[in-house]
Amino acid sequence: MDVEDYLRRIGTVRPSVPDPAALRELQRRHLETVPFENLGFYLGEQIELAEPALLGKIVGRRRGGLCYELNGAFALLLREVGFDVQLLAGRVMRREGFFGPPFDHLALRVQLDEPWLVDVGYGRFSLAPLRLATTEVQVDPGGRFTVEPAPHGDVDVVCDGAIVYRLESRPRELDDFAATAWFHETSPASPFTQRPTCSRSTADGRVTITGTRLIETTGGKRVERVLEGDAAILAAYHEHFGMSLDRVPN
């Protein structure tokens, strides 16, 4: 992979030392430049978890993706700049009060002096890495997070008192996630096949396009408007996400 191309994509430079400060900077930059999006499902694309496909989409075509693509690609970058990274499988807590299937989510464990949870593939989540070896409250712009013991050596990642997902401790390979990635891009039961969504963090909030709605949150103030017509939708994708799409995802 071309590390410098990836670093330019996220607007930063190679860290001099792979330490917590560098990890925080890389995660923040990634969250503010590479969106969580499922647009490919509506553009006739398929999720491909091979390294060339991940980098081609995120770096070459300046797109985003689901957790498998975003954290999968970010792991490649982190390793290239000197971090010790492992892939972890998680099960997301659904609104109905039950966990999703195994390999429902891909997150990263980065080992420095202590293990850190890194996640650029969940959407609205922690903006900074979270310490994995403590149950203390960790305050972040995204909420108040704790990491709590769960059965079988797993951990529950909790935000503002609610479980976000349950993580295994066993390291995984990217291919392990292929079956569930296929489920998420094809099943009517998947939360990602309900409507096209594209969202990223900003310096002081978040910007999202879902369907024909543009939602901007700045300093806690939410503004929502309807994008009238295909030209307006395509222009919004270009303005807010740097995407040049051939057609509207629908």
C-alpha cells in the first residue's frame, strides 16, 4: 500500500512515534474524512475485503464503507506506521434489546503500553481510542464510555449507560467477517439495507445524508433539510464528503 496516499486522504502525516497521541490523531482524522456509508448497496457494488479493494475504494475513490471496510483499511495503515493491531469481532446491541450475529462488527485492538480499542467504523461513537484494560468511565465528545467484563472473556462497550456492542478477545482475520458482511449487504433484515446513509464526524459535530435528507449538527444544534432533486443530492455528496457519484444511490 502507498502509506503517503492514505495519509493524504485523511489529511495528516506519518507519526514520528507510534504512541497514544499519534493514535488519537490518526483516529480523529479518519473519522472526520472517511465516512461511514452503505451507498454501494444502492450502486450495484459489493463489499470486497481484500487489501487492494479496501484501499482502492477508500483511498483511490475517496469513498467510505461499513465497519469491515473502514476498520479493515485503517488496520492496514496503522500497521504500516508501526502499530501492533489485531482485529476483534463484535456483536452490536440492537434496539430491540438483543445482540446481532457473530462477526456483526469489526473493531481494532491496538497494543501499546496497554491495549486500546480503536473504532472508525461504527458511525457515531468515541472520537478517541478507549482504554480496554480499565472499567473506569472514559469521557469523550461522543459520550461517557466504560468497558465492562462480559461472559466467556468478552467485554461490553457501554456508552451513557447503554451497551453498544460486545467484543470477543480472540484476534480474528479479515476473511472471518466475509459471511456476515454478505448478510449485511443482502438481507432485508440487515439494518444497512433499509436506506442509503453516509455520515462522518466534523470538527464540532456531524454531517449526514440519509435518503434525500441532509442533517448537520454543529455545537449540539441540529439542522435538517430536504435535498430537492438528484442534482442537489449529488452536489451535497460532493460538498460534504468529496464524492463524485455517477448517480444518486437509491
